[in-house]
Amino acid sequence: MQISGSNELVEQILKNDLCVACGACVGLCPYFKVYRGKVAMTFPCDLTQGRCYAYCPKTEVDYDNLSQTFYGKPYQGSALGEYRRIAASRAGDKMISGPFQNGGTVSALMTLALKTGMIDAAVLTDSDGLIPVPRLITKEEEVVQCASAKYVASPTLSCVNKGVEEGYDRIGVVGTPCQMTAVAQMKCNLLDKADFKDPIAFTVGLFCTWALDFRTFVDFLSDRLDLSTICSMDIPPPPAEVLIVKTADKDIEIPLSDIRPLVLKGCSVCPDMTAEWADVSVGAYEGKPGWNTLIIRSEKGEVMVDEAVKEGFLIVDELPALNLAHLIQGADGKKRRARENIEKAAAGNDSERNKQPAVTENWKMSSFQ
Ligand SMILES: Cc1cc2nc3c(=O)[nH]c(=O)nc-3n(C[C@H](O)[C@H](O)[C@H](O)COP(=O)(O)OP(=O)(O)OC[C@H]3O[C@@H](n4cnc5c(N)ncnc54)[C@H](O)[C@@H]3O)c2cc1C
Ligand code: SF4
Ligand code: SF4
């Protein structure tokens, strides 16, 4: 795998509209900045190799290397990635309540990870109105302040870089699948540094089908309602096909067909729905509001979930076979669509070029098949 520098990151990813604003390149050096959801390089840098390029989930990802590193075998390309167990879950009685998106599993696990000292800081996503705000927190009670999903791309991983800079060395991270791919690459010492230390102790991935571009979403919503009245948003599992915007006095349903044009172009070539490189992955539970679907992938993830159940932070139940079948179908569909979109963009069809990001030559279509 060719690891290049910041100039190639700009040429291949930013200029081709593949950036999904994950934040992994922000804060590593003084040059990459993010403003209102857009990442830019503000000064030139002449390093031929950089962590910015190595971590970016939109440059070529060596899935075999990740799989060998974390699971000791080549990447299989299965719908859900490697896992030990899949279950249903929700926060238990010992977890303080909060504005959880679904069952509060994510907040419960991060709260317990801080409480037990498994992690010394957590990288989460808060919000200021509609804009997602990355946060580096160290206190258990701060976790619920960041509960709920912000369906807008967030440069959350900039806070991992901030945490490392501040000396934290057991950081917990919650993020989308692209962010978990970047974090997995941060854990791999891709630049072969002699003094490398993995600063990440625990990762919780979120299921994700797409995220919205902050700027276009704000323009879209401000034509329809007063943005300052928005409390939260939800996308109920299929077949609802709506985004629900909750304000103080009413819920507004927006058809997903109206929203899809606002999705980041980089999402159209994203093959991962369930955060395959996280210790555990969490999503909605189709047909059971207030619960989550939980995928336990690593040994560390399993120990953490068992501890959370024992301590009353988590309740775990069986996931019905039909839900698992739907999950596999959804994840398979996302891989297939990503493959088709890469093929269309690579074929250079002009009408498709307007809809898809230009895919650079170093993308291996076979890498996630
Ligand atoms: C952009 C996006 C798309 C999603 N798409 C799907 C989907 O298609 N299917 C599905 O089943 N689930 C999806 N989810 C996950 C789902 O919305 C819930 O986050 C998940 O079920 C966990 O629920 P919870 O109650 O345990 O979370 P909570 O306990 O409420 O915690 C939510 C956590 O999410 C983090 N977070 C919020 N917004 C972001 C963001 N933009 N980027 C990174 N981290 C964030 C916060 O730090 C918080 O810790 C998506 C989430 C996001 C952010
Ligand atoms: S996808 Fe992430 S790492 Fe890549 S350019 Fe965008 S913000 Fe930087
Ligand atoms: S669809 Fe993929 S690229 Fe887009 S936000 Fe979700 S995980 Fe990231």
C-alpha cells in the first residue's frame, strides 16, 4: 500500500469530494483545519509521507492488513465483518438516563469504560444546534451530554489527535464506520515509527448508511423551519423512510428521498455499514424502539460487555433471526452499492460523474469485495 503525504491527500481526496470530514487529519499538524463541516489544508507541506494520508479512511485501505492485525487472518469481505456474538441490548438500571438515540448502549459502555479506568478519556460527539461538536471528555457524567445521533458528518477524530497531544494514552472513541477505519489505521503503526504507541484503548462503532453534508443540510432545513427550535433528530428503521426533526412543540417528518441529495458524496463509495473495525458496534433494533443491535467483535469488547451486564449498566437479550437476516441484507446491500458506484465512477460515465465522487486510481475495487 502506497502511503503518501498531505499534497496527495488534497489531490486525491479533498479535490475529488471524497472527504467525509471524519477529522482524522485535523490537528495532527498546524495545516489541516475544519470549518463548518469542510476540511481544508491551509498551508503547503512537503513531507512525502504523512499520518494524515495514512489514517484517512478514503485513501486506499489495506483491509487484509487490518484483518491480519486485529483478527490474525486475511479480510473475508463478509457482510458484517468479524464478530464473536450479536445480541440485542439497552442501558441497564445503574446507567443514568439521558437523551439516548436508541437503547443507550453506547453511552452505557463509554460511561463504564471511564468509571473502571479502562479508558482515561473519551472522544464523543456533542452538538451546538445543528452543528456536531467533537469533544474530549474525562468525566463519566459528561457522556450523556453527548448522547443521541447527529446525522451530520462530524470531524470527531480531531479530538483523538488532541487527546494524544495532551498525553492521554488509553483513549475511548465512538464513531461511524469510516471513523472506526481511520482509528484502526491509527492503531497499526502504518508509518513504522520506532517510538509508536497505540493510544486507543476501546472503540465503539455506530452503524451508518450515510451522513449529511453540514452546509447543504443547514440550507435545506432553514428554508423549512426555525433552526433554533430543533431538539433532536431520528431516522426510524425501515420501512419508515423518513427523517424526523423534533422541535419543542412538534415532530416534522421529512421523506428520506428529499434528504438523500444532501448526503456526502464520499458515502456513496463506503462499503461498511456496521463499523467492522470497532471492538463493539451498535445500531438501532428494527421493530423494538428503546433497544439496540449489538455486535461484539473483539475479546476486549466481549469483556467490556460482560462487565457492563454484571455491573447493571447493560441488559443483553437475544436478537431474533429475522433481525439478523435483515442486518446482513442491509450490510451486503451497502457493499454492493459501493462497488457499483466505484465501478461507475471509474468507468468515467459523465452523467454518473456528477453524482459520484471521482475515484482515484489507487482505489482497489477488489479490496473490500
Ligand atoms: C451519521 C449516523 C448514521 C447512522 N445510521 C444508522 C443506520 O443506518 N442504521 C442504524 O441502525 N443506526 C445508525 N446510526 C446509529 C444510531 O443512530 C445510534 O447512534 C446507535 O443505535 C446507538 O444508539 P444509542 O442509544 O446506544 O446511542 P447513545 O447512547 O445516544 O450515544 C450516541 C453516540 O453517538 C455519538 N455520535 C453522535 N453523532 C455522531 C456523529 N455524527 N459522528 C460520530 N459519532 C456520533 C455520540 O458521541 C454518542 O456517544 C447512525 C448514527 C450516525 C451518527
Ligand atoms: S476523510 Fe477524514 S482523514 Fe480523509 S481528508 Fe477527510 S477529514 Fe481528512
Ligand atoms: S456512510 Fe460511510 S463514509 Fe459516510 S458517514 Fe457513514 S461510515 Fe462514513
